[in-house]
Amino acid sequence: MIKRLTKHGNSLALVIDRGVLDLLEINADTPLKITTEGKCLIVTPVRDPQRQNRFRKALEAVNRRYGRALKRLAD
């Protein structure tokens, strides 16, 4: 996907398509972290720490239960 910046007052804005917003589960109220890596711009939604902890616990449970099978599939 190639996008162009849009003039917004004295600044420039990047318009993100609805499909991408839905995929990332973000909206106008979601805080975003903006970083750079070399000449790349990285925009990451800031997630609730409780949500992050629930995700990590779920991931650990999946790895405990299916870790060996997943490793075999990867080989």
C-alpha cells in the first residue's frame, strides 16, 4: 500500500484506511507510539498492560500445551 501525506494545518497527516484500523483494533482514541528504525517510521498502538499480561499468559499456556508439536512442525 502506498500512501501520501495530507496537509493538516501547518502539519502533515497520514490517513490510515478503515481496514487497517480494524485489523489493528485501533480507533481515534487509541494512543499510538511512534518510533523510527533507520529511515522507517513505526507506528504501534499502545496496549493496556493488563491486556498484555493476559496475552502473555495465554501464549505461555499454548506453548506448554502445544510447544513440542509446534517445534516439530517448524522443523
